[in-house]
Amino acid sequence: MEENIEAVLNTPLQTVVFVLITLAFGLLAIKLFLVLVKRMLLLSSLDNAIIRFITTSLQVMLWIVLILYCMRIMNIPLGSMIALLSALGVAIGLAIQDSIANVANGLVMILTRPFKVGDYVKIGDDEGTIEELRLMNTILSTTENKKLILPNKTVFTSRIINYNTNPTRRLELIFSIDYDSDLDKAIATTIAACRSCPTVLKTPQPRVELNRAATSSLDLLTWVWCSSSDYWNTYFSVERAVYDAYKVAGIEIPFDQITVSSRKTATTHRSRSTKTEVSK
């Protein structure tokens, strides 16, 4: 370190001026070069996050090369400086290893594309619409309009369910009818109500089957298909259409019921005889 300070102090003024000019022109050249690289990358199909990562990495490397070149002009020994930079790099790497893991996982997700901006996903116990995928974290917008920021390390190691990958989705609904209702009529009414909804797909056709005989009702399992973007609109419209159709058809929707039975029990009374012995 003392050698470096002595080399700086003994540097001629002309060399210092030359180094400052080199730094100025070097920084300008790096900036123009990065603008050109960014424009070329934008013409490709690379994700914006990858483009930012590439340009930032290039910028840091070019800055280091420029600084080392200026140090060489000033006759500053590079061996000790490179060793110092190496030790500093190791210390920084250990300190920000979680951040490095987030960046690495973010790059993998950008390349593999398990989801894209606008997809509705479930990541672990959290779900929402992908708002932005960054190198360090993933941003979700929940149904309550809350912004949820998840580290990419957590996202990468969690179970991811993407509800928008396939163009269509199947809704699974349960409708309960009274035990006294006509089962065939109820199934036909449910199918007709589902078909009346404009967002329900014609193919595959809606399917309604008896799911189980519950305690207070007969439960009908209903399957309908719709576009992924129309999922919630289809859900609410089918629920309303089936309810209205049951009212028109006179199909009862039961309440929870409890049947109480009483049983008579016979009680046998036994008489006990008491014997009294009289001793004479």
C-alpha cells in the first residue's frame, strides 16, 4: 500500500493530466458502447431483465479494466491491488451470498420462463398476478390489490402453479339438491343452466354427475370448461344460472337437517322378597 501511495505522489503532472483525460474519454466510450450493445440486445428476444444484467455486468468489467489501465500508466504496482481486489471480492461475496443466490435463481427463471408478466400464479401459499420479474425478486399483485415482493430464491424453491399456461381451464362446482328432488331432472336442469352461460365452452361439454349422498342433500359434481381469462366470470355466471334454473324448475336446495328418533324401552321391575327368620 505504501508503494502505491509513493507511486501516486511521484507521478509527473503530465501523466496525471493524461490519466484524467483517459478516464474521461474511457467513461464516454464505455457509455456509448453500452448504448450500442443495449440497442442490439433489444432487437433480440431476450428478456429485459437479462438485458439489464448483461449491460450492468459489462459496465462493471469495463470500469475495472479502465481503472487498472490508468493505474498502469501511473506505474502503480498491480499485484498488490489485484490481491486486494480479490480479497475484497471474496468478503463481499460471503456478505451478499443470499443476494447472489437470488440473482442466479432469477436468471434461471428468466431463461426457463415458468411464468410471464400477467400470469396468475400460486407460489407456495401466496398467489396473485405476476407484475414484474426482476433479478433479485418477483413482484405479485394480489386479488386484494396488495403488492407482494418475493425473493427469487424463495420463488425458485417453492411449488409454482401457473393458471394461465394453458388456454382453457376446467371449473369444478358442487350443487346440492333435496333428497325428494328428481335426480335426472336436476342433472338435466344443471347442464342446461351451464350451457346458457356465454363463457362456457361447447367442447368439452359440461358434465354433471351424482357426487355423493350427503347427510342432508344429494351433491351434484359439475364440470365446465372456459378460457383461462374468463375463469372468474364463468364461475359467478354458472353459480347464478344454476340457482335461477333450480327456482324455475322447483328443485329444492336443502338446509342442513338432523333427524331425531325416539325409542321406547321396556323397564322390568323385579320385586324382591325378604325372608325373616324367627328363632325360637
